[in-house]
Amino acid sequence: MGIIFRTLVELYPTYACKEHNEVFKLLQKHCGYSAEKIPQLEDVSRFLKSKTGWQLRPAAGLVTARDFLASLAFRVFQCTQYIRHSSSPMHSPEPDCAHELLGHVPMLANSAFADFSQDIGLASLGASDEEIEKFATLYWFTVEFGLCNQDGKVKAYGAGLLSAFGELEHALSDVPEHRVFDPEKTALQPYQDENYQPIYFVSQSFDAARVKFRDYVASLKRPFEVRYEPYTQSIQVLDNVDEIKNLIDKVRADLDHVTSAVKKLANSFSSERNYN
């Protein structure tokens, strides 16, 4: 993993989004990220949970798209444990621990990106096989191979790019085509996992991508809505009046707290101005 780590660390300042770079420094400090060793999943998972409530779960091998997406709804990321062969450090057609630890973990420690990833998982619950295929494609072109605009430049936020220095440089060169992220069109775009992608989709920001994705999901014909309950780490199905009323009461209580905080902050600023 040494050559992968050292090469990517040199490329990150130029090619990676700022959210990835900010968290990566913390992972080096708190989780032992280095070219000399592979961090323990338990330590990394503990760090991740402290940041955004996500957890890593070791996986024995590849899982179905439906099962993988469903785990995202619970803020659980299924993590492989093998490392790519040393003869091919530039790119791995299948996810390995370098892909998970260098690509996914830093991004899942960012709250905006973590919420976007969970939204994809929540949308997959109860979806048809056809919709699952579309959600998997959207995941591929965002969480795995997504690009975004930052400070007038295109940067990488997809884990498949941030963990493979060969494709990272390719994605941000003049060779591939860059298209604006549009969930309805992106969901139908064919992709392959044997070579570098010929097409990448660019979002203005994680929040912008999340809004577009939510609008796309709202247009689908699912007869119910779901939400994640963080206290019990369970999924709540909003399919009856009582459930919705209870949720409204919770939202109102939270809004009361926010309103009170804003008033106190405004009073504090007012007092400071009067004092000066």
C-alpha cells in the first residue's frame, strides 16, 4: 500500500476536493494513516462514528447492490479487507481496503457528503429492481467517481478516483468528457469497471447534488416515505397519519430550540454593540 499512499498524498492537494484533504490530515493524526502500515478498521470506524455517526462493517466479499445500498440507509459502510496486487497499484477494478480507507472514509467523515450518501441508501428501501439499478448507477457516478467545482476548478470527490492515482489524473485531464450532474440522465448512463471511465459527472457542490437527488427521488412512485431514527439506529416508515403527526411534533420541538438559540444569539450581539 506504500506506493499507493505516497503517490496519492502528492496528488491530493491538486486533484482532491478540500473536504477530503481536511479530513485526511485528521486520519493521519488520529488513525495512523501512513505509507508504512494499513490502519485498523476498528480505529477508523470509531473515528468515523465520532464525526458523522457512520460505521465500517467488514465484508467477506462483494454484496448485491440492493444489500449494499440498504446498509447506507443505516449509516453503515460495508468494507472489504483485501489489498490490490502490487503489480497493479494504479487502479483496482474491484474495491479493496486502499479504496475504502483512502477514498471512502475521508469523505464519509464530512457531514454534507455523509448525508448525501445516506440519502441514496434511504431511497433504495422498497425500490423495484429497475430503480435499484438506477440508484446503483447514480452511486457509481457520484460517490465512486464524482467530480465537483471548487474555487473555479474541477476537483475529485469520488472514492474510486481518490484511491487510484492513475484514474485520478485521467479524470481531471482533457481526455474524458465532463457532464453536468443530472440524476435523471446520469441514472441511465452505462458504465464499466474494467478501465478508466470515458465520462464523469460534475456537481456544483454536495448540497447541490443532494437537492437534485432528492428532487429525482420525489418524482418516483414510492407509496411511502422513510427516515432514519438516529437514537435507535432504525428506519421509520412514514405511511400513516399518526407517524407523520409524531414526526411533526419532533420537528416543531427542534425548531423551537433553534428559534430560541437564534434569539439568544441576537440578544448577545445586541448587548455587545451597546457595551461598545
